Amino acid sequence: MKIDLSGKVAIVTGSSQGIGRATVEALVKAGAKVVMNKHNNEEMLKTVAAEITSEFGGTVVPVVADVTKKEEA
């Protein structure tokens, strides 16, 4: 089954490794623009976003923020 998420935007928290990273990859492959989020380690987040866009294309925006804090979310 192929899902078309073209024109959609997804936000994935905890997305720099493991299940989060795999989720970002799946969403990008399905055509979504993705905001990757991690609460620390901006350099790692940027690196992973670049790796994903290099491999799969699409739009991936890395955002460092602690989503448990209202002012950052």
C-alpha cells in the first residue's frame, strides 16, 4: 500500500535516531515535508536531516526545542 502525503507537513519529536528517524524517512518517502525535533544536540539533528534529504530528497527541517516547555513548543 502506497500512501501519498504530498502537501502535508509532519512534526516528529525525538527524531534523530531509531524509530523517530525511521518515521521521518517513511514520511519523506511518502511526500510529506517533515519537521524533525530534538531537545538538544543541534549539530546531530542537522546532520541527520542532511543525510535524509541527501538519500530521499524532500524537505526536512531540523528544530531544536524542548516540547515539554510551552514557550519552546
